[in-house]
Amino acid sequence: MSVQKMKLLSIMGQYRQLGTALDVCVKSGCCHPEDTAALVSQSSGFTRVSDENPYFQPFTRLNDILSALGIKPRQLPDFTPTPETELKEYINTLEERVVTLSVERAQICRDLESTKLSIELLRHFLGLKIQLDKVFGGQFIKVRFGRLPAESFAKLRAYDDNPYLLFFPCSNDGSYYFGMYVTPKDRSEEIDRIFASLFFERLRIPDSSGTPEDAINERIQSRDKAAERMRLLDARLEELKSESQEKALAVYSQIKLQYDEFEARRFSARYHNSFLQILWVPERDTERLGKQLDQIDGIEFTFDNPRGQTPPVKLRNPRGFRVFEFYVGMFGLPNYREVDPTLFVAVTYTLFFGIMFADFGQGLLLSIAGFVMWKFKGMKVGKILVPCGICGALWGVVFGSCFGFEEVFDPLYGALGFEGKPIHVMDSVLSILMLSVGLGMAMLMVAMVINIYSCFKRRDFENAVFGANGAAGLCFYGSVVLYALGIFMNITLMPVGVFAVVAAVTLLLIFSREPLGCWLFKTPREKESAGDFVMKSFFELFETVLSYVTNTVSFMRVGAFVLVHAGMMMAFFALADMVGTGLAPVMIVLGNALVLALEGLLVGVQSLRLEYYELFSRFFTGDGRPFKPLSV
């Protein structure tokens, strides 16, 4: 539950050694680069490194080659380096083979597409028993193939007295009539105008010999031959892929490493024949990295504490809790100088989810489903559902529910010395709601304690002491909780007079946070009139008190979902009694499936809402920047 401490690594040396130094930093996997040129003063003479990357062209070409072969580019963890003198020759040879096959394949694809279109076009004219080559070669007539709208086809009767207008329909699809019209050459302009007025759409018939049927058969044979050539080409490409994949990926890994290492120079600054590189390194990795950098001649380096800069954030959590960093990251990364809430989220989210999803059988099924989602689909939410489902199963034992059956654990309760079920959900509505509010009060106070610690860590003393979520806010809210708890339990935990004094003093401290912080801790403050200050502080105080109330009441949803679960299962069991003995098991199974899916989604969302709106808002800023080390 912490942010790893960072050290500022400064490397300076001869420019010719920059690549060697960056190679060590990249392979270490623990160096987050800073924009060095932006950090150093412009008057110091340092300039940004802008050398052209010599590996850009081979890297791009190799990416294209792998794409053409259907090989997904990936970095191999271990590979045998190829000598620099052989890299260019290998890429040229492989590219030539791939391009030759790809160009030939592309031409076949174009031929197949053209043949397909020709066949589709010719099928419309199968009714014509004419020799196409003779028709197109006529000396005294002109022929136009195309299609005529159905409405226009009906209008042709108006031209029955024109002996030069002859239209021969072949087929129709309901909207168009496909066919041809024939006209003498000396009358072609007149006839073309008539058909143009009828919206005749001309279709270009490909050069063919024989009837349309003969032309189609000829193209089908041509298509089959092209398809066979395509199959052989694909086999050759697949063979080339198989024999080249291992070597090509090794070369890709080598060039990618060189390309990325050279790109890392962009973060460096240059001064004549020297360079300066500034990076962030986790404190735990400084000794290992220092030993590696010591072996490079011509450079000097130092590890320093942050000097006014804000380091990137790298979280450090126990292995079982790291998956909850996913939820924290959705809200934002913690600032380098504030508390990492991952452990808090892991505990509270699992607890909220388990209470609201309290069913032994459904909880175990949800846990299994989460494991499958994580193991086979790599879904982080699935891994989170595993502990949540187990927690729901444990709370199901407490509430005595297993797939909606309420008496399954009665023997267990008897063995533990209970007379019956410890908690009857539907008979304890008020108690469950009050306990959920009590849980919310405890969580809010824990969040305030975390905020106080986080504020001191950030040296924000004003908010730590006088803030609404600081010590003053905690005292006020704690006094309200004690006083309300005394009323509920009918005992005096805090006298009325003491409560009134504590509440008044703490509210006054919250109201006067800015002037008190300016006076005690020298906190900068904008100048404003007394009236503006009073008005602003009053409404801020009103909003603070209102947030205490709404955040507390919001936790009633935890108890409400316990009641909803019990109510829904009772409804399905009542339906099972209504449908009769034969269909009752089916109804119970369907009811459990529906409740499992619906509640699993709703409870997950509502638990996350409690984290973000009721708890995170009190102690978490989430304005940190992620630690992104130089890597391939």
C-alpha cells in the first residue's frame, strides 16, 4: 500500500557513449526518461537530440514484410543476433521473395474480381441466343446492352409504330428489364435519345465470342484456373512464412531493440560532443543499475533525491492485491506524495460486494466464473470477482442463504451452539439498514484518517488540520457518530453540552480553514473581501455538512441489496410453488441464473460507486503520472 520511492538519475558523458548508456537503461527496465532538454536551461548551451533514426527504414520495411506474410510482429525475449553486415542483405532477399509472390497474388485477385463481375453481368443476358462477336462486328446496325426501369419498359408501347426501335428483353428482377436494343447505324442517334429519355442504363459487355452462355462457361473455366493458381501461391506464401518466421522475428526483435534505443535519444540533451540524460529510477533498483553503468567508460552518473520535480508513480502492493490497481487506475494514479489506496480498495470493495451478494452457492459460482474469465480471457475484472465471490459465499453462510434455500445451514448453526439462523434477513430489515449505515460511518472515518496521513505526507498542513476531511472534520463527524450512537443505544456516550461545544468548535475551524492555514502554516491565499470570504466559506461549510449526511445515508444501499437479494429469491420460490412440482426445479434454476447475472452486475457497479464517490473523494486526488520505463 505504497508508492515506490524514486531517485533522479543524471547521466553525463561523451556523446559517442550515449547509445551504450541507453542500451543499459533500456535493458534494465527500470528507467523512466524525462525530457532533459526541457529541464535544463536554454542558456546552458544544451540542445535537443534530433538525429535521424538510421533504423527507421529497415524497421518499416520489415514490418511490411511481416504483415504481407501474416506474421504478427512481436519482440522475442531471447534471440540470436544477426551481424550488422548481413541484416540488409537478409531484408532485401526476403522482401524480394515476398514482393514477387504478393504482386502475382494481387494480380490474380484483380483477375478473379473482374471475372466475377463479368459472369454476373452476362447472366442477365442468358436468354439471348446470339453470337456476341458477330453482333458487335456488324457493319449496318448498332447494339446496346443494358437495363431499363420497369416503368419505362411499359412505355415502349408508345413507340410501336417506330420500325427502327427494337428492344429484346432477356430477364428482369422486378425493378429492371435487362436486354438489348438494335438500331440501324444511320438512325442510332435518334434511337439513343429515345432510350436515354426512358432512363436506359447501358452495361458494357466484355469482349466475348459465342453466346452469353458460352462466354459464361469460358469465364468459369478461367476463374477456376485462377483460383488454382491462387491456391498454389497461398501454399508458397505459407511455406515461405513457415521457413522464415523464426529468423524474421529474430531480426525484427534485433532491429526493434536498436530502433527503440535510438528513439530514446530524443529524451536526451546534447552539448557539443557531450550529452546529458535525466531519468527516474526506483530506489530499490539503483544499486543494480549503478553497477551496470560503472562498466561504461566515458560517462558519469549520480542518483539524487527529487529536487522540486514530481516523480512518476510506480505502485508496490502484495501480489494478491495488485489486480485492484485496475480499479484505482480507472479513477487515477495517486500522486507521488499521497497514499496508494489499492489495499484499502481491495478490502472495502470485497467486503461491500460480499455483503450485498450474500449467497453461498451463487458466490461460489461467481468466483468460478471470475476465475474462468481471468484464466482464459485475461480479464482483470474476472480476477477481482474471485475474492468477491468467496466473500459473498462466506456472508451467505452468515445470512443462511444457498441458492435461495434458507434452511441449508441450520445443522451448522446447531453445531455452533445457535438455536437457529443468526440473522433472519426479512425479519431484520431495520437492523440490517442501521448496520449498513454504521459500516458507512466507520469507512468514512477511516477515509478521513487516510486523508490526514496523506496531507501530512504532502506537507499540506492546512487541510490535514482544518480541512473538512482533516482532523477538524474527523472530530466533528466522530462527535456526531458518538452522539447518534448513544441515542440509538439509549445510553449517554457524549453529553449534549460536550457534543455542542465540539461540533461548534470544529465547524468554526473548518469555516476558518484558509485564514488559519495562512496564519499558522504560511499557506498562500488570494486576497478577497471579508464579505466574499464569509459567503464562500458559509456555502462550503453547508456543502461539507450535507456531504457528511448524503455519504452516510448512501451506505444504506449495502443493506438494501441484502434485502433485494432475499426478496428476489423469495419471489422465484413463490413462482416455483405456483407452476407445480414438475417445473419447480426449472423455475428455481432460472431464478438463480437471473439473480446471479443481474446482481453480479449491479453489486459490482454499486460497490465501485461507494469507493469512488463516498470514499475516494475524501482522500484521493488521483493526479499522478504513471511510471513508464524505457523498454522495447
